[in-house]
Amino acid sequence: MARIFITGSADGLGQLAARQLVQQGHQVVLHARSPERANEARAAVPPAEAAVAGDLSTLAGVRQVAEQVKELGSFDAVIHNAGLYQVPRLVPTADGWPPLLAVNSLAPYLLTCLMERPARLVYLSSGMHRQGDASLRDLTWQERPWNTTQAYCDSKLHDLLLANAVARRWPAVLANAVDPGWVPTKMGGAGAPDSLTEGAKTQAWLAAGTDPAAHVTGQYLYHQRPSATHPQAANVDLQEQFLAECARLTGISLPAHA
């Protein structure tokens, strides 16, 4: 039995992954952005061990989540599922960050830095990461006109760069990124063509699967199989540049070695 923490698990893919894992007999801790949503998450997955609350769009909120999780003890795996998609207007967060960058890119980075290191880390990316801007120029969108689709693609490339960097820096940890597909969630829309059940299966499998195929690291998977990535995703210099930008923006650095 594994113990797993899942961000953004009040609904959608995060909640479905939680359901799959508790049905398999694992202990799961949920997360939502507010205490009210955390209560809703707990009610939706009654076998879950607990639910923590915190707004991942702010540094203070991420710290709050990390502290709550630390108080609960150690975890075998963390699924970084929380994310935003369409943000039509650029309204910076309390820290001055675009919300898409804050939630999709910086929150998983910060939680990776601040939480006790698990045996497995799973980062939710997207097939749209292939259209991400690998220049890492103007991450906070202060110089460019706001483009929500491009910002989303960029953030999902960031998640893959982060997963690959962690896999390389922390060889004792299995760190992977997942493309869940275009699935009919609140984010994906009712007309999305991919299977919702299949969309959650790979991250649950990577977090707690016992078969050898789940014991991989530095991979990008779609429906439990390796998938094509952005041509720069494996670029070590680019990974290090992304980590350096995250550290510059947040004031928190990722440890170099496990």
C-alpha cells in the first residue's frame, strides 16, 4: 500500500486518480484551493485519508500546502495535477506572476523544493507542450502581449523540463511527466474526445504501480506508453535554465542532488 498526495483533486483528473488509487487500497491525501473545496473533495472521495487547502497561485499558499502535508508525515508519491487552462486576461497574482505560470509551472516546482522528498513524482503535462516556447524568454509576460493558449503551452513544457531535471538530479526518485490526453473535464470541455478514465490511469499507475513498466524515470507518457516530446525537452542546459528562472522568481532553489 502506498501513500499518495494529489494536488488539484477536488474534481476532474485529480479526483478520478484519487478514486482509482483508493479503490486499489492506497492511502490518498487530497488538495483543493480553499477549505470549502477541500471539504467537497473529501466528500467526493470518502475513503481518502485527508484533504488539505491552499491557493497554489501564491507563494504563501504553496507554503501553506507544503506545511500541511509535512504535518501529515511522509508520502510515497506526489501527483502534481493542479492546473489552469484558459485565462483570458492577464491579472497578476499577489506575487506579480501570471496565474498560469504560478499554478502550472511554479507551484509544482515549489512543492518539489519544499516537501519531503517522496519515492515517486508525477507531473501533469499536455500534448500542447510541443508548442511551448523553449526560449524561456519573458516568463512573466511583461514584455509580450498576453496569449493564454501560448502561456498554457509554455507552462506544460515547463512541467516536462521540471520532471526531466528532477529525474536527472535526484536519481533515487522516479520522476515522470504525463500527457492525460484531451479529456472531458471542466478544463477540457464536454466535447473532448479522449477517455476520462484512461486520462487518469497513467498518473495513478506511475504513483503506485508495482509492475516493472511503472518503475521508470525521466519519461513522458501517454496512456502508459512513451510519447513524443518537444525537441528541447531533453536539453540539460534548458532544464537548468528553467530551474534558475524558478529560483530567481521565487527565491527558492531546488537541491542539486538526492
